[in-house]
Amino acid sequence: MAKFLIVEARFYDHLNDLLIEGAKAALDEGGHKYEVVTVPGALEIPGAAALAAETGRYDGFVAIGVVIRGETYHFEVVSNESARGLMALSMDGIAIGNGILTVENEEQALVRARPDQKDKGGEAAKAAIAMLALRERFGVA
């Protein structure tokens, strides 16, 4: 049994609730423990995961958030930089699943967030579990 931290950028409450529901279900199914921490936005998710990783209290992380395209370039910055930050953590050997949705509109987000549809929260948790299993297989401390 491992302990995961779900790091969520709560901006769209109803969408985050669906993503977290899926993530918790996947972690429960695997018999894992978890906590949830909320950060201001998707850009803060990698930093929060990095800080939490420093404590050694968590075996893996699940990133949860929703970025919907707006009228400005900000969408690209948030989407790209949050993904880049998570990838950097992954390359450092941290078991992390990326459940940050980057979509054109709320309809796309709903389909991806709902546990009975695309279940991207559950998929992110399963990815984190799989990466933790790889860490253990390769003997990475």
C-alpha cells in the first residue's frame, strides 16, 4: 500500500469534483492511501508536488486541474508550463500522473472528467500507480 498526494488546482469546482472522484476511486481500488491539497492554479501544481516530494511522506502524486482555452495566449502558457513542470518531476524519478485537462470548452472537459466516460482523473491515478511500480521494479529509492 502506497500513499499518494492528489494536488488539485481548484478553479472549476464541478469539473474538479469529477476528476477527484475518479482519482480517489482508482486509488481506493488499488488499496492506496491519499490526501488532497489545493493550490491556486495549474501552474502551481508542479511546485506543490516538488515541495511535498521533499518531505518523503508520499510515494506518488496525482495532478488534477482544468484549463479551458480563453481569448488570450495565457491558455498556452498555463497548459505548456504545467505539463513541462510535471514532466520535469517525472524525469527526476517522481511517480506522477497528469490529470490536468487542457480543453477548448466545458463540454470537452465534462466528457473527460466524468468517471463514467473518459475518467481522466482515474487514468491519472492509475498512471501514478504504474510509475510507482516501475520505480520499485528498478529499485529506485
